[in-house]
Amino acid sequence: MLTLILIGDLLLVLKRPHVPSFKESTLWVAFYVALALIFAALMFILGDAEHGGQFLAGWLTEYSLSIDNLFVFVIIMARFSVPRKLQQEVLMVGIIIALILRGIFILLGASLIENFSWIFYIFGAWLVWTAIQQLRNHEDEDSETFIVRVLRKRVSITDEYDGVKLRTTVDGRRFFTPMIIVFIAIGTTDLLFALDSIPAIFGITQSPFIVFTANVFALMGLRQLYFLLGGLLERLEYLKYGIAFILAFIGVKLVLHAMHVNELPFINGGEHIEWAPEISTWMSLGVILAAMAVATVASLIKARLDAKRRGHTLMEEVPHFTEDAPRQHDQ
């Protein structure tokens, strides 16, 4: 049902392609956030507090990673000069690819966790490494992956877009359009974020149902969020630090959980490590909320201070007349 709602929203792009207004984007994002909160409330009422808390923590984690994913989408759109009127269709394809990839990784992750508890060690180490990589500047992101670079050398590609078509005809010859490169860049980005997001949420809950629903709700409204945030993403300078902290925290939590249920014979003789603490769902939820709040508030404060500083600099550059100084109209 959730997937159908998401697909229905995406198909609206095909029937009514346009750049959403600020008001329209705000209403859609608010609608999808409200849906997620209603779903969480139902889990609390029909289920229990533990699973409701797991969904909230998982959804917030995936939502924060989705916002980071959007930042890279912005870079890709700018890097390949995608016309604004085509960006909705590109985002639609990106979200569909993300949904498919995350579904595959959820199935694989659930199967691995069920059969190999030591996989938590690998998941935890991967997330800590990803957190370290996340601290690198976004400007270092390379939109042109190896596949894209090879494609540019081997395939004839036009300089102009032809709608969302991948192939076009110029002077009787068939060419690929730049859209093929954009889709490959978007798909590669989705793959990398799926590799991060699925281990991250499995660090909060091992329920495939909660993992899947949290991911679907995180992807809902992503297209509208892209147009709503717009240039604000570039102002959230400290967002990457908040996300890095969340990934590192969940990575450490996974390693501690792996130690607590340890079965590897070369670690503690294959016995569980009882002193390894289990971090509760509610502590995880608190850490995630605090990290995102601090990163967002700090980013907005810095953006405001930078704006004031630029304003003062501009005022200093404007020439000022003294009373004794000659004025142009007096000459």
C-alpha cells in the first residue's frame, strides 16, 4: 500500500510535469511527514512502544540520509546542467531506483542477519568508515564516476537535452543525450546511499517490516523536498557532521551488539561478551534527534552570521562622502 502511494505520487509527474511552487512543495512534504507520524502512532497503539520507537528512530535516520542524498542530487543536476523543467522526471527515476535498490538490500541484509550474527561487526565497521568519509567536503564529490568517464569516451553524446529521452536524432544520426549520464550518476549515487542506509537502520531494528516502511516513508515527498529546500541545502553546512555523528554512533552500537551476541570462535572463545552494553532504542532516538537539531541550528546560525558579514563588507566597499568632500552634483 505504501509503495503504491509513493508510485502514485511519482506518476503524477508524467501526467502533470511542472516545477512545484514553494506552497505546493510545503503541503506535500507536510502531508508525507504527517503520514509517517500517523503510522508511528498506530504502531504505538496497535503494537508496543518499543517497535513504535524503532520505527521513529529508523525513519529519522533514513530521512536524514535522504536529505544528504538530495544534496548530491543538487550537485549532479548542476554538474550536468539539467534544465529545471526536467528535474522532476530525473528525481522520479532516482527515487524509483532508490526504492528498488533498498528493497534488494533489505532482503539481503535480513537474510544475512538471520544466518550470520557476525555480520554486525562488518556493518558496524562499514558505518564508522562511512562516517569518516562523510566528513570530507561535499565539493569533493565526483559526479563523474568511472562508468560515466568510460561512457563519455566510448559513446557519442550530444551537448543538448531532448526532454528526458536517452536517444535522439541529429542530422540523420542517432546519438545518446546527456540524460543517459545523469541517470547513471543518479543510479550510482542511489547504490552508494543504499549501502550506507540499510546497515544504519539494521543497527536500530532487525524487523524487515520496520526497515522497509521506514525507508518508504523516508523516500515519500523526497521530490517535493528537493524543490522546497532548494538553495537551503547549501546553507546547511554542518549537516554532514550531524549525519557523520549518527552513522558513527550506530556503527559503534552495531559493534557492541555484535560483541553482546558474539559467536566468532577467535573472539572471547566464541562466547557472548556480557560486559558489552546494549544501547536502547530510546537512547538511539534521542541521539539522532539531538545530532540533527544541533547540526541544523548551527548551520542556520553560521549562515546568518555569514550573511551579516557579507553585508558589512559590502557597506565598507561603498564610498562615503564627508561634509567637506566635493559631491558630483556640486561640480
